[in-house]
Amino acid sequence: MGTGAFVKEHSNHPDDEQKASPRRYSIDIPLMLTLTALIVFGLTMLFSASWDFSLLIFDSATYLFTRQLMWLGIGIILAFLLSRLDYHYWRKLVIFAMLGAIISLIMVLIVSESRHGAVRTILDGSVQPSELAKLVTVIYLSAWLYSKREQISNVQLGLLPLGVILGIIGGLIYLQPDLSAVGTVLILGGLLFFIAGGDLKQITILLLAALFFGWLVVKVSPTGQQRIQDFWTGIMDPMQASYHVRRSLEAIVKGGIFGVGIGRADTKLTGLPVPPTDSIFAVITEELGLFGAIGTLGLYAMLVWRGLVIARRAPDMLGTLLASGLVFWIGIEALINMTVMVGLMPFAGNALPFISAGGSNLVASLSAIGILLNVSRQSRNAALTDEEWREYSATLDLRRRNRRRRVSRPVRSAECER
């Protein structure tokens, strides 16, 4: 695929400019429909999964549901504002955002609010800074890789600084400990480095370093050792898996093909750990069956697909990196949550985006969608340059680099325009 396939149609004719300008402010309809479906579905399943838990813990059957509505309102406002903010401004704001994320992660360690055996929150459990850190890491790395795009193949200017950035954020999150969040940050860093056109040898080094770091964490972390041991035992014999996974599999088996019906699941009432948060996918599968599980997976697949379409049509590499990183982050979070619940990954405390109870993840995810919408809206009329798209075009071609000089065509193909 040549770089010219991404070039936006442009004309000097005034009528063409008048016709084109309204499209600059349009929104991605499939993305919005998918997001709306996820939010409505998430609220429905959250209420079903949380009423007993809320009544038992908070003496109110609607406590978690009401709080989720409050955070949803805040998240929608932020998403709207970010959809109007030119994403190029993040190049100026990202340093302050990263400093804020680092300070909030340090505050977690200072305040030391222990919940479920980990120290991850501040403000009496209302805010989980690691969720903010994931979002900010994607934005920061996108802006940094964009600014270093000409020197990214230089190890001293590319790979080493990337490792330092990921090490600082990952190290602060590891101290909580939140191993799944550390893994998510490292995966996102590697993906963005790949999309930005990083050298394959450097990417291999990065992967080996990540594997070594993961092995080291397992060796020195009692939590990591226990989770790996439980995972391996569960793979060998599901009946010997951790209690959490066994109860989740019980719910999934009860659900069958079409489920027992919304609100009729009983595993959430008889000991399934934290059904409104980590285990909500098990509740979905019990109440809606395999049909509901596949439908949920399909919604996330649609979201990721639309995000990648927006990334492909972005007006520059910064937009591509932002859109790709943000949508991959949401997709990775969802995939980890679902695979953990069926025993295909070591246990991780990742939320199911837009569905699990939790204000920090919901607000961060909606903020990501806001930025994604801004990239989409700006992609309508912007003209691309061959230099900016040289690396990304090669990535889309599965990294089969064309050694010939590529020349941008002035007219964008009708297929891409659609």
C-alpha cells in the first residue's frame, strides 16, 4: 500500500472547500453506535451484577450503579471536551500530564490505602491513578515517538529513552503492586514503538527485555509466583485452579448457550468474588450464555476496528500513534479481563472497559474515546506528507519496506474516502 493511498483529496476551488469543511466536524457514526451499545449494555449488566454486592457492602442495592452513573456523566463531559481539543496540543500538555500521573502514583505509595491486599487508590478508594497513568503513557509515548521519528532507529535516542520512560511508570505501578497494569504499559510501549517504525532488531531487544523483566518479577514477587502457579495448575486441571477461576468457570458452564436470563444468575450470590468489577464477564456469560459472551467480544472487536480505521486515516503520524495506542489499550484491557475469567491467562485485576464498576477506568476510557474522535474529525480535510507517512505506510504493508522513493498522489482513492 503506497503512501498516496492516504492522501486527502484537496482542491483550490472555493466551492470544494465549502463542501469539504462541514465534514471536518462530523463524527464516526459506527464508533459512536458501538460505544453507546457498550455503555447501555454495561449499565444493564452492572446493575444485575452489583445489587446484591451493593446491598451487602453499602446497605444500598443501587449504590454502585448510582456511582457508575455519576462517573459516566463526568466521563462523557471529558470525552466531549477532548473531542473538541486539537490533539496536536497534547505535544505541549503531555509533559504536565505525565508529571501529574507520576505524582499521583507516588501519592498512592505515600497514602497507602490498602484494599484487597494492594495499595492502588487515593481519596478513600475513589481514584485509581494507575488507570490515569495508562492513558497518559499512551499520549506521552505517542507525542515522544512523533517528535523522535527521524532518530527512532538510533538506540541512544530511541530504544534507551523508551526503556527509561516505561521503567519509571512500570516501576511505580509495580510497587503497588499491580502486575497486570505493568504488563499493559510494557505491551503498549512495544506496540507504539513498532507502529512508529522502530527497527525490528530493537523491537526484538525490547521483547527480550520485557520477557526478562517478567521472569524477574515472577521470581521476586510472591504475588507473581502465586498467580503463575495457580494458572499453571488450572491449565493442567481446571478443578484445581484458583477459587476465583473455579467460580467463574462454574458461572460460564451454568450459562450454556443462551444463559439463564438477565438478573437470574446465582453464582454472583454464592461467592463469586467481586462480581461488579473483575468478575462481571462471568456474570454476563452466566446470564446471557455463549451468545452474550460472543456478542460482548464482538462489540470490543468493532471498537478496535473503528479505532484502527481512524488511525489509518489520521492526518499525520501523531494522530495515527494516538488512535492506535488508545484503541489498543482498551482492547488489551478487555481481552485480559475476559481471558482471565476463563483461565487462559494468569489472574489479573483488569477492569472490563465501559462495563465493570469503577470510575477511574470508565473516565479514562471515555477520555481516550474523546481523543480518538478528535483524530477522526481532523482527518477529513488534512493533507498528508510522504515524509511523515513513510514509516507508517511500511507498517501497514506488514513492514515490507519499499526501497524506491514514493511520491504522494494528490487524489485520495474513493475506497479510502468511504
